[in-house]
Amino acid sequence: MSHHTVQNLVVRMLFDEAFVEAVHADPGRALAGLELTEAERDQLLRVDRRAWRHDALRRKRTLRTLVEEFKVSTTIVLAETRSLASLEHFFSSSFFHRAIQERGSLGMAFSDFLLDGGKRGEWKAPQIEDVVRLEAAIAGCRRTLAREGEHEAGDLPATISDRSRVRLAPGYDVGAFQANVIPAIQQVEQYLFEVSLMPAMALCDDAPRLPALPLVDRTKKSFLFFGPGASGISLTNIDKPAYLVLLQAKRPIEIRNLLSRAGVAGVNARRAQEILSEWLENGALVLVE
Amino acid sequence: MTTFAKRVKCLPRLGVGLSGEFNVAAKGMDVSWLKEHYPALVHFYEYGADLDRGLDDGVRRWAAACRPTTYHFLDINLEERMDIDRHWIAQTKALAAEIGATWLCGDAGRWHFGLRERGHGMLMPPILCRESAMETAESIMRIEAETGMFCLPENPPAVIYLGDLHILDYFALVAERADCGLLLDCAHLAIFQQTRDLPPLTGLDNFPLDRVVEMHVAGGTHADVEGYAYIEDSHTPEPLAATWEILECVLPRATNLRAIVFECEQNAPEECLAGFARLNELFPIKKEKANAR
């Protein structure tokens, strides 16, 4: 279906001027591997290059939407780089282009871009990795919830075989983070609230700056449970055994395998059974048909 | 299923209407206010909706007064088969039913790239080729079959159109294959003709005008980027001359036309009264009156 390929290319070219230049400089290389007819390739090349730039605010509008989901991560990045271009570079990254060409999620591609920037040392704040992972977990929950709909906890069968499969219900997730991730997030949110009172204050030399964030503490872990709440995805602290049991159910798994893996991870067998029952009853775990 | 020619006879004449979107009354026109103050100018409300935002109080109030509506979708890629899912169809049908919409309509092409997710929204025209037209037709047939409603594809605006077909030939193919009605946006057609450096009426002679059930009229603005000229679909109060020319050429030949929407809801009502008056002159709510003249 090459018209789909062309549409994906149009999106990439509308967002990324560097890609437009690459397509014109060496079409064979820039468009390699894509299912395109000669005529479609010629049509793309015949478009006046200036036309691709007609919407000067396109990147910023999209960035605003992405930043809404990753507001703490992006604040940390911007506080460090003091460069909007550091985030706009997303639209020229392989993460963006792959997401478009493969019909992936832009939001999740953006989280990969932020994580990659941290790994490559483009932003060095030690808090960034866990903050991105946490915001990505929330973004992921929103998407599964929107895609699959909320699961309503119903009556469970009287007996459940250990060969039955379970998984986390749509919109639920768990994660382990460095101990100070929540205080760091709260501090950034407090800063964002302050500047939101008068956004133009960002222009002032004496505008509030992001204060130093709580140090990363990897000696302790914060185990978090994500689930649909009254106003979006809410976070709850859980204990380590509950985290280790629920972690196994990120994908469908037979109960006997879940219990076995939890045991290997150090969870007492009886406690694992209790956790399994509790979370099946409250609807965070569901039986998979 | 009966043919379009038979089905269209059951559609009521809606006259001239106003477009609107979620919470538009907060920053633009409130259709109920307009109806109350200028009852002869606006006769129906075309509500632009997506499943994320749903209906607003303005359209609910209008519909509660048993006034006619149409449902303009803003969140489906007709050109992309895999975007049409049972959930979207069911939810859209439910929203349209809630406001008593006479039909569904919307720009054919893409409302988002890839997934229907936040950040993916961007209106794009279809690739103007036969393969895409067939896929669009298939989507329309499915939506009409599963909702039991007319689904009128609209020619979208753009600065860049790709494909070897003229946009009117593309939509003629869609209509023939799907045996559906059409929504002809005169302002968008003027934009297309400008991008191809063609006179405004090019392609209309061979276009199946008897399938045009609804037309749109809106203001446009000449703009340029580094000297590259294009028309922005700005929905300002004054339509371009080319838009009026297209409308006036099509009107006498659009034998099944039921509605004209003036897309001007973001402006002050007073700025748009002349446009509404002219449209009502051209397309009165009561056909008999028109014939009598």
C-alpha cells in the first residue's frame, strides 16, 4: 500500500526540514527500503521545498502536547540545557522517524528519545532516567486504558486453576524507582506551578529557577503501583513483595509460572498467594481468556 | 441496499447552517444565540466532534430544542482502512444519535498520523491516487452500513497535495465506488486549484454534482512562506472570490443539495451576517420560495 508510505513520508517531511534536505540531496539513500513507486518519489521531489515549511508552529504545537505528558522530565532537561532546540531535536531523531514510519506512538517515542539523551550524556541530571521512566509508565497506562477500556472488577470463579493466565488490567502498571523520585517530581511540579502564575516571568533575570533536586538515592527503592483514578492515572506505594508479584503479570502469564517466578525473586509462597488473591479481587489483575 | 439516488430523496433540506466545535461558544459564535437574534439566517448546526471531547453544552442545547444538526467527525482517517474500528463507529453513531444528526460528514484523508493519540492530530488530504480512493470508498461503505447513516466525504484543505489525480476526480471515484453522497467544500477546492495553478472551476464539468448533498463556504487568506504563495484555510468572514465562483457554478447543477454550511464560527456574528444573507439568498431554506423567484 504505497500511498500509506507516502503519507508517512509527508508527515516526516512536514516536521523535519533536515529530512527534506536529505531527500533532495540523495533520494536513493533517504528513501531506501520504503515501498515507493518511481512516480510517487518524483511527486515528493517536485514539491517546492518552501511549501514543507508553511506551518512554522507545527513542531511547537506537537511539542506542547508531548510536554504535557512529560512535563517533569522536560523541565529537568530544559533547566539543564537552556535550549528549546534540545527538545525540538526529537523531530529529527530516529525515534520520531521510526514512530511515524512504523505507525508507533509519538509519546512513547518521545520518552525513548529522552532516555536516550540521558544515556548519551546530552542531559546529565542524575534524576532524569527514573523521572522519564515514571512519566512513561503513566503515559503507557493512559494508552492501554484508552485502547482497551477500563476493566470492571466482577465476580471471580469459585476455583481458579494454576494454569489460568493472569495479567495486569488495562491502565495498570508497576515500577521500581530510586527512592527520591517522588520528592524530585514534587519539587519540579512546585516550580512549574510558581512559573505558571505568570509565564512571562521566565523572561526576567530574577525569575525563579529550578532548585537543586533531591539527590538520587539508589540504595533504597520506591515501589509504585499505577492505576486508573478519579482524575487520570494515580500512583500508590506498594511493598516489595507486591511489586515482585505484579511485575510478573505485565504480560499474560500462567498463575503457576507467576508464583514460581515470584518465589525465585524471593517472595514467600504464601505471601505471593495472598497478593495474587488480593489484586485479582480488586481488579488490578485480570484472568485472561 | 438501495442506491444513493433513492436514498437521497429521504434527506430533508436543511438550508444554511453554522459550523462549530467543542466549546466554540466560549471564543466564537453560539449557534443558539445566532438563531435567536437572526432566525432567518441559520437553520441547522454542523457540530465538529471527536470521541475524546464528545458533545458540548452548546450542541446539546441546540438539539434539545429539536433543531436540525449534522455530525462532522474530526478523528477518523477514511483513507486508512485500519483506522476504522468498531469502537469508533459505535461511539460516533451514539454521539450523532444523541444530537439527532441528519448525517455524518467530514474531511476524507487523515485527521491524525498513525495512532489516534494525543500529539498525532494533523489534518492531511488523501494521496490523490486510485488506490487511496478505493480505500476511502471502502471505509465509507463500512461506516454507512454499520451506522445506517449517510457518510459524506469532504475534500480537505492543504498546502501540499500529492498524487496524480485532480481532487474532483478522486472524489468522483470515491462516490462511484461507495455509491455515496459528497460534501463539496468550495473554499478547499479553491485552495486546491491554486496549488495546481488551475482556474477555480477546473474539473467541475465531469464531476458528479448530483451527488453533492452538502457544501461548505468559508473565508481564506492569501499567505506565503519565503515567497511561496498559498491560501490559508483561515475561516475568516469573507470568502475569496474563487470560493463564491465555485459555489455559484455548482448550485444550479447540484440537484440533490440539502445544506450549505458557512464555516465562520470563530468570528464575531456581526462580521458574518452579510455572508449568511448572501448564502440564504442563493439557497433558501424553502425550495418553493426559490422556485417562485
